[in-house]
Amino acid sequence: MTMKSDKFKVDKRHLRTVRTREKLLVAARHVFLENDFQTTTISQIIKRAGVGYGTAYVHFEGKDELLIVLMEDVMDRFHQVAEQPFEPGTAEEAQKQIEQQAMAFLQLAEQEREMLRVVEQAIGISYVIRTKWKQIRERFIERISCDIRYAQRTGLARPDLNPALVARGWFFANEMYLFEVVREETTASIEEIAKTLTAVYTTGLYEHG
């Protein structure tokens, strides 16, 4: 009886913890989108969540940590695109899949525009957020490098190119257009951007004698 009672208490405590954390994240998202990263304060978030200050600081040290969790949630959707299986049999198949990925990447940028605006501002202000963004970036670059190495091993891609350097260039091109889409600064459609980027990238990597 005592063991069951203790377990029930632990489960209830765990559930409370999960709910409090979720309240803070939901509140943080609302406040970040209503204001921006710079003007948002942790006090505003705590007040919006309706939890005590002491309770809030048990879960998150500040607004940077809250944004990191929200940012990771958004970027997980981008990683799902980047980490799809890549096993093309021909250069044409590779180009088609890469273009589809580039397109999906930019479509997600449109869908997550509001939160990514907050993230971009935070990257320029917060060392913590900037460091986290670099980690996210490196995960993308490593995945692209793996795909390039596969294409080189199977004789589809030029073997003389450094996969890490090519991957870095490809990601930075996509990142630049991602934030242009987020800022609504480009007049080109995402279809045109994806097609053009892919053509330039795959021509250099896959066409060789």
C-alpha cells in the first residue's frame, strides 16, 4: 500500500512538473511572438504562464533557455527534411531529391516565419542563442557531408571535392535564403529559389568526366 502511495505521489509530482514546463513554453512562445526577443523579459513569461517565480526558475534559467527549447522544436522539423534517406541511383535522382529537400526547407521557413524572426534577432543579441545556432548548423552540415560521401562512394559525385567544404557552402546558401524568406525580402518564389540553388550546386558536384 505504501509503495503504491509513494509511486502515486511521484507520478503526480512528475505530471505537475511536465505541466509547469509546458505552461512556461507556451507562454514564452506567445510573449516572444507578441513582442520580440530583445524586449521580452522572463517576468512577462512567468506572469503569462501563471506560475511562481521560484517554480519557473527550477525549469528555466531565463528567456534564452526558453527560446532554445522552442528553437529546437522548430528546427527538428527542418532536420526531418535534411535527414531523409539519401540513396540515389543516378545523378538525376540525386538532383531531384536535393531540389525537393531545398523546397521543403524553404516551405518550412514560410510556415515558421514568425518564430524564426525571433530566432534571427536572438542570434544577433545572445551569445547563448548564437552558440546553439552554430550547433544546429553543424548538425545540418554533417548530414549533408554524409550524403555527399555516399554519392562519391557510388561514383555519382566528383571524388576530388572535400565533402565538408561542399556541405558547408550548400548549407550557407540555403541558410541565407531561409532568412530572406523569413524577412520577406526575396521577390523570387521558393520554387524558383530551390530550383536555381539546386542546379548550381548539383552541376558542380555531380557533372564530371
